[in-house]
Amino acid sequence: MTQETSSAEPEADAQETAVETARRQLERAAAHLDVDPGIVERLKHPDKVHQVSVPLKRDSGETEIYTGFRAQHDSVRGPFKGGLRYHPEVSADECIGLSMWMSWKCAVMDLPFGGGKGGIVVNPKDLSNEEKERLTRRFAEEMRDFVGPMKDIPAPDMGTDPQTMAWFMDAYSMQEGETQPGVVTGKPPVIGGSYGREESPGHSVAIITREAIDYYGWDIEDTTVAVQGFGSVGANAARSLDDWGATVVAVSDVNGAIYDPDGLDTKDVQGHDERPGMVSGYDAPKKLGNSELLELDVDILIPAAIGNVLTADNANDVQARMIVEGANGPTTTAAGVIFEGNDIPVIPDILANAGGVTVSYFEWLQDINRRQWSLERVNDELETEMLKAWSAVRREFESRDVTWREAAYIVALSRVAEAHEARGLWP
């Protein structure tokens, strides 16, 4: 979600941080709207950033101290909402930038949430399952004053999963003296999680891709797709598109990519989350490197792995006719400028992968009402909300001389700014 367009020459990518990119995108959207400059200035900064020390007694008996963060960007429309990631490169700036993007994502979807993001600076692969549980429970205690069903609602992200959320919820609930399932989303359904939550980001990517195919007048059965990152998002996006008639010719995991010009059986290929190493070890006509997948001659490229994979260095080598962002921030500012110049539309992540936070909202509602929805209802409601958001962004795209990303930001900023105008500024 880091593309921005400009008439200037592309800038260098290397030093662009998440927060810098988020602020540039905010400014570009604001240029198209009559928004109070004071509100724009407020939105460049988070409401709060919490930093905590998280002690962990390792299985060896040794005690190590980890650093945790939680950035809370803007709560004008409702509680903060966003993921918790366990990753060695978690930082305050990263959390701030990602929390800003969550504010826009929630606003694009018209959800009553603001943006939050957090995590711990740790490589979860270095922890045993027991150590990860102890770390999570202690982190929940350190964050207890800052989170809650009506304050800030974390969710899974890189390095975390439904089990992590279950531990977090249990630790928080034990300290509160009552079960509070609404403190997190992305939990197992047996303790208040929503059916369809894990599949939802990938499914929404597929829905938006399908709508974009239709918008440009393509036939989905003649459309070829390459997906970088065959994990939870990429695999579910690929399988839905495959079901609808698209031809998925290439997918990848961290170890490499596979390619079949006649189309892969996406249900036979197991994703990285299902069986690590399965993708790159799959019997396919051709093996490729991850970077080669990005440059395939396909109709649609879905980068669904990590951020900053489409850069000034490789953007001119991208042959896809359209890019739909499955990951958060796969396209740098400079790459976005190049894609605009090359007439390659980029459908932004704050729209495409917003199914995750949308079904998190459904989960939050289910927890508040203590009534679980069926998978069919979840999927029907998700389809409805994604189509509403697509229509709102499409109207801005058609009525202004802007990119798809700018159109999404215009929708988001107009809603957030209107809420700020209505609430005013506390003296």
C-alpha cells in the first residue's frame, strides 16, 4: 500500500519508511479535497504510541527482555483496530505507518474503527510454542490498560495466529475477572472467533480482482494470474479466482515459484501456511525465482507476500496489465509513479485486502451480541461490504483524474475528515 503518484521523477526507494509513505499518501489525497489543513496535520501523527518491555523466561531458564509497541492512530470513528505482529523488524515507525493505513482501510470499508498496529521485536521461529504463549500472555498484561473491546482491538498479523489471539484474550480476561472475547479478533471460532476470518483477506482480494476484471471489460476465463506469496492471502485469492474461471499460472512461497502456462490446480498446491515448502517443491513444468514471477507476462499480478517488492528497480520489468495488492505495502512510491506512466492500474491494498478487518468487524459484533454467524452469512455480508466499497472508490476514480489508490484515499480521508469536523477539537 505504498504507491503514490506524482508528475515528478520517481524518488529512490531505499530510505522510504512506512510512516513517510503514509504521510505522502495522505497529502496527495488531501490535495483533491477541501479539508481543513489542521485536520490533515492531525492525521499525520498518531494519537498515542505505547512502548513496553516484555520479559520472557526461556525454556532454558534464562530471562530475556523483548520490546513491544502499539501505535494508535485515530479513533474519531471508533475504537482502534489492527494487527499484532511478531517480527525482528517491528519498530515504532513501522507501527505508526501501518496504523495510519488501518485508519484508511477501516474508513474505505466504512467500519466504525480507527487504525492501530503493534507487535513485539522478536523472531517467532526462535521461540518454542510454550515460550510464545508466555510471551503473549505477558504482552497482554503489559498492554492491558491500552486495549479493550471499546478501546483497541488487536488481531493476527505476521508471526501471530488464532492461537496467539486466544492466549491474549485469555490473559486479558483473567485479569479483568470476566471473559472478554471482544478484546481481540481472529480467534478460534470455539471461543468467539468468526467463521471465515482466516480466509477473508484473500477472498476480498479475489472479489475486488473480479470486479476490476469486469470494469475493464475483460473476460475472467481469458485472464491469467500470477500470485506472489501462496500463504493465507495468496492461496485463498488464487483459489477463489480459479473457481470463477481465471487461469492461475504461477504462485510462489519464500523458497521460489512454480509456473504452468496452462494453469495450476490451486487446490492441489498446498499453501505455505498449510505445508511449508510445498509450493517450491511442487511438480510443475517450470520453476522460477520469486523476482521472476513478478515480471511474468500475465494479465494480473497479485503481490501477496511482503511489502516493498515492487520498486524502482523492477517496476519497468513488470509485464502484467494490472496489479492487485494482496500484501500490505507491496508497491513503493517510486514504483507507483512508474506504473502510472506505463498505464498499469494498481488496485490498492486498503481496498483489496480489507476483507480481513471487515470480517474482524463481524467477529466483534458477534462477540458483543454473543451470537455466532454461519459461514454462509459471513461470506454473504463480506461480498456486500466489498461491493459497496468498490462502488464508492470507483465513483471517485471515474469522476476525478486520479489513480485507484488516490480514489481509495479520497474516500477514506473524506469520511475521517467529516467525522473530525462533526466532533470538533477538544480545547
